Amino acid sequence: MRTRIKFWSDREIRAAFDKRGGKYKGILQQLMMERDYAYKRQIRYFVNEDIDKFMRRLS
């Protein structure tokens, strides 16, 4: 069974850069940009899933 992912806003992601998020800053910025350009709902879901994985590591 899949766990539900949390949608992280751009503001929350940028705030995490200050707390231990520096090493993931590049990839998280890339994923935020990909999310903005994703035109299909399924692609946006997979990008949000990746963002959630990184953000869970930081928290």
C-alpha cells in the first residue's frame, strides 16, 4: 500500500534550504522548475513524489 505524499509549496522548500537543505538545494530547485513546466497530471504527481522524498529526509 502506498503512503500518501505531502504537497510541499515552493515557500516551504526554500525555507528548508537554511536547515540542512543545502546539499539538496540544486536537485530541489530543479524539481520545482520541472513541476512548474509539467503539463500532465501524472508527471506532476511523480515530481511531487520526488520532492516529498527529499523533504522527508530533511525533516
